Amino acid sequence: RRFCSSVFFAVATVAREAELSKLCSGALLLFLKALSAVDRFREDTQEYRAICLSLVQCGRSFGAFEDDLLDTFCELDRGPDSNRELRLYFWMSVLAMAQVK
């Protein structure tokens, strides 16, 4: 548990300090994937949501970002992830933030 909490804090710190507007769509999506992997170990929900929202808002400026978000559901369905249901809730909330049309 401590390792996963440390991973969460490391990813969240990098995402918080990075100049997100200078990152490509793929890098933003990788941040979200990393956060989804340690979602259940988060400590600060408000900060966590703010980081996710910032990533999504920056990603929406890229045309392929919405398609990549939707592809993530297919990846999740195909994968052997034991936390699939938790990650599904994470991605559904990200999808709601993105207001995919």
C-alpha cells in the first residue's frame, strides 16, 4: 500500500508541476493512465480531481484526445486488470469531465 501511495504522489506531483499546455495528447493520456492505476490509493480527493480536470482540459485541445479516451475503455475491457471495476469508474468520471460528444 505504501508503494502505491508513493507512486500516486509521484505522478500527481509531476502532473502538478508540469507545464501541461506544452505536452502532447499522448503524454496527457499517459498521466491519466498512471493516475487510474493508483486511483484507489489517492489521499487528497480535491487535489486529485483538480489534477485530472487539468489534464482533461489540456487534452481537449487535441482532436484525437477524445478518441484516445474512448479507446481506453476497449483497452480496459481486453486487459487482465484485477482492478477493472475501480478503473472503469475512474475513466467514466474522466469521460464526464471531458464532455465527449
